[in-house]
Amino acid sequence: MPSNKISAVLGLAGLLGLALQAEAHHSFRSQYDADQPVTFTGIVTKVEWMNPHVYFYIDVENEQTGALENWGFEMGPPHMLQQRGWKRNSMLIGDEVEVHGTRARDGSTTANARRVALTSTGQVLGAASSEGQTITSGDPPAN
Amino acid sequence: MTRQTHRKLATAALIAATTFAGLALTGTQAQQSTSETTRPAPRWPDGRISFTGPPGEVGNWGGPPTSTLANHYREGALGDSGVNLETNLDAEDVPFQPWARDVYEYRQATFTKDDPHTRCKPSGGARLFHTPYGFEILDLGVEIIFVTVGAPHSWRVVHLDRTDHPADPEPSWYGHSIGRWEGDTLVIDTVGFNDRFWISRGGFPHTTRLHTIERISRPDFNRLRYEITIDDPGAYTETWSGGWYIPWIAGNEPFDYLCQENNLDAARMVGPDLDADAGE
Amino acid sequence: MHDVKHTSRCFCTALLAVVVLAACEPSPPSSPGGTPPEATAVPQETAVREAPRYDDGLVRFDRIAGEKGYWGQASVSALVETGVELPMNDTGLLDDLADAARIAPFRPWALALYEHRQRNGLADDPTRFCLPPAGPRHMHAPGGFRIIQDRNFDRVYVMFGGGNRNWRVIFLDGRDPPDPEEVVGTYYGYSSGRWDDDTLVVESSGFNARFWFSNGGLPHTEALHLTERFSRPDYHTLRYEVTVDDPYTYTRPWNAEWTVAWVDDGTIPEQFCEDNR
């Protein structure tokens, strides 16, 4: 068993890291399954700028059935998204977006968005959500 | 002299002479150090330690969401945290009553899916201190008020002007708190809790017999040290303690956050399929 | 059965009540050398205890060290335009719905919505779902509040005992309001304040439209702009005036005002709306 003595150096690193980390008001793992990464491209149908988490919804075509499905994606709270450069009109109904995220455990068409990219401009926006990620721009995560 | 004029003339003195209750922070100690990591905690003009920033240096405390009241090393709902106190127990060494151990194990195994905080319930005990989005500590001299953005956008009062609790306090989420200073450490004694919240994010259970002693200090400018002693003979065989360091988030300001606004999480926090996992 | 109240009571009446209250107080600290008035004495203007102040003269809206207390009962039960008096109960439900149009200069849709909410017995009140009685409603809804001045960071916190025991913050550092094109509306909005002598003047915008800003169900849009004026004419009285400006909901800006009484030696009990959910 590892020692429960944590060095001051590690403690400080943890503190600095946490200052940058995305946060949430709930346990990520209870709601999302890290073994089910998802990537979708679709058209935005609704954006809910509300606490405790901003949600947006996109229509995507199910590759197996051909049916149109509406997926909802959770992000961080409005205030945190704004701190990371989002504006209320950053994503509008009708925009096409590419989303990388993690699917919900309950089997619904819901996921936690980790990275959102606007197809029209290529602009990448972090989602400030609860997966302990710090990405605000750059390359997509490896899923 | 009008009061308005008086107020203008007093502006300079205000910086050094007033706060909520009549004091303001000095920045002199902060300027003595060029290193953020060793910058000493600020103090009020009377020498008392401050748990906020000097004027003009806004910021607040960011409850670290990965902190845990006791260390656990198995795959669980919460990762081990580098911010825990060096003295924290391992979870298996916490002096649980048998039922309380079972409850804790279940909450961990289900990745804390039933956390009342996620249902917008107030966060009593240590739970307040690792809730994200920041909290302020208002030092009014005769009372301390914790002002939280999350958890659930409310305020908790610690009475520094009394030394005893009510004889039979109505059970509540925050309990009845009396505090005192031991040197640079704020010591808070609390009773009168209800049993509808979790003591910590990790799911340590308690009963209405819970009595806590919290010790809060600021070893340097950028860290708050939070430690809580759990005294609950209904859930534990003896008292035990745990805690973590809380980082100062420079520039952070309080903002509007209402958990009840569009809380879709509660119904979706289903946790793992324990039966399936057991069959693997 | 709710007690029937009349809104927009004469401020002088409230002041007189405060004079009586103050006269019954033992040994007002503002006159430590004076003789405490007899409880049965005829109230005198001089018996009114002055509002407390900081050392630099700034008026103080909270308790002073060594005392307890908070702001409790408001003199009204809902917003009604200044000068109008209408009978209603303590939840803002009008005795006579025909009075609705006199409450405020509604636009037609807003009057229709207000009347619907009234006819519906206020059943759709968002506070039933523990959403906050934000805006001016907190200043007349039950539960009490404290106004705590953070001189260190130049802010004012208003701590509410009602609703879900929330708080709002008012920044006094002269900052500009957020860009209305970019702001995400919130329940408490974005408040920026300044001192006009002894009056705290607060401008607020950036609200969402998902709460009722008054008992009784007055509607608004995200364009809502409030100008609030807080003053403490004496120790036991908070005077509150608000100008409601929402051109999509009301045909012109309009005012309401009331007083709130100080609860001597009181402490706001811990109550959350979530207690009962």
C-alpha cells in the first residue's frame, strides 16, 4: 500500500493543478462511463445556458439505423465557460459542431462534452466540464 | 463638515483602519516576498491573521473537488488527492461503526451517485470546503461567515461572541457553530446537525449526534489548511480527523449560481452496475 | 387565511411605528448618558436611535459588534407603484383582481400574464421549486435579510433568510455592467453600486426571466433593469426604493418603495427551501 505521507512538493503541484482544473458539483464517474468515449458531428438544436451545467443538444444520424437522434451534452457552469472565452452567442442553433465526450451511464443519448469545435470556423472551445480536463484549445483528446 | 466630505477625507485612513468590522488588510507583508509559494499570509492591522486578500487583490478559496477526508487507494469514486493533509488516515483505518462502514463502502462503490449535494442540498461539515466555484470568508470580528458560490449559494455563520451552544438546537444542515482563535488558527465547534447531508464529498456518513471541531489556518498566502475532527458515537467508535489544503484563487470573484436552475444530473447519476461488476 | 395588508403604506406611519419601538428600547447606545424613556412615555422624535456608522462616517446597514439583529418585516407584501394602495394578502394575491391594472403600467401581454398568475392562485410561483424570490422580492418576502458591507473588497453582500438562504453581491468599485449582448442572465443579475451621500444606489441588469421579482407574480423580461436605493433613516428602519425599467413589459419606468423593520437582538434562523423537498 502506498504511503499516506504526501510530499510538500506533490501537495503544491496538486494545488496549482487544481486551480486550473475543471470542476463540477457532482461525481463524474457516477454519471458518465469513461469506457464509452463518443465523437459526433451534428447541428445544434438547443442551448441551455443554465446552472449547474450548460447543456446543448445536436441532431446526429445513427450510423447503424439511419435514424436521427438528438444528443444532449453537458458542459461546465455558465460562469466558468465565460471565463474560458465562451460568449452566449458562441454557439447558436443551426451551427454545426464536432463534439468529443463521454457517454452517460444511463444509456440515454446524453454525454459529457470535453471538447467542442465549430465546423464553420474550426474554433475549438473547451467545455469546462467535470472530467478533470484542462483543455481550452488545441488538439482533440485521444479518443 | 458634511458626512460626505468627512467620508472623502477619511478614504486614505479607511484602507488602514476599516474592514467589515473596522479593519482592513495591509499589503506590506505580501510585498516582502517575491515568491508566490512562500508569500506569508496577510494580516489585519491589529496583527490578526486574515483569511481574505488585501484590498485590490481579489480572490477567494477554491474547494478542491478531489480532496478526501481519508485516503483511499483502490479504484473508487474519487481519486486520491495531492491536497490532503499529511496526517489523513487511510479510509480502512477510519473507526467506523459496522453500519457506517457498509454505508461508506456502498457510496464509494456506487461512485457517490446518491450525494445529496448533487440534489442541491446544503453542504454541512467538511462538504462545504471541497465544493467548487469558490467561497469567501467574511471576518466580522464577532462572527465569521462562509459565503459559498456552490453548496448551495448560501452562507454559514460561526459565532465568535459566544462560548456555548443552545441547550437543544434544532437539527440543521450547518449546525450551530461557535468559534475562537487559538493563535492564528480559527477553531470552530459545531453541534446540532441534521443527518441529511454527507460530511464529505466521499460519502462519510453521520448521525444527528455529530459534533465537529474544525481547525482552519493559513500557512501561507496561497493555502488554507482545513482540518475537521469527527466526533459521532452514532457512526464511529472514536473520534478521528482529516482534512486538506484549499488553494487561494487569485482574481476569483463571487458569482450567481443556483443549483436548482436546471439540475439534470440527479436523475442521471446511476453509478456502475454493481451486479454486472460482481459477475466479472 | 392570510392577513390582509395594504401596500404603499405611508412612510410616516412606518416611521412613527419605529419611533414607538425605539422608545421602548432599553438604554439606546447612541445616548449612553441619557435616561432611558419610560415604556409608557409618549414617543418623542429624539428617542429615535440613529443609524450606526463606521469610524469614517459611512452609514452601516448591519448590526454593530455586541448586538444582534437583522432586517425583518417589510411594510408591504408586494410591489405596487408608488402612490397606489390596494388590498392584498401577504403573498401578493389581490383581494379584487379588477385592481390588477393599477399595480404597474403593464403592457397588455404582461397584464394578461399577471392576471393569469393571480387567477391561478400563484400556483406557478418559481419559489415552489426553490428558485429564488430574487430582485426586490427578497426585500419584502418572509425570512429576513442582512446587509453586510465588505469594506475590504468594496462590496456589499445581502444575505437572505428566505427562499433557499441565498445571497447576492453588489460591487462598489465602479465597474461597468456586462455587455447585454454577451451576458448570460442570472437570478440575482449583476449589481453595481455607489454611494449618494447616505444612500446606496444600486444598478442591476443581466437578469434571467425565470423568477418573479415580486410577490403576486409581476412578469419581466431579460431587459429588466433595476435601480435600487437603500438608506437607513434610523437604526430600526431600512428604506428601500426601486425603479423598475423593462420596456418590453411596462410602458414606462415606475417606482415602488417601502420600509423594512429591524429585528432587535434577532438572529436569522437556518432555513432552506430545500428542507421540505
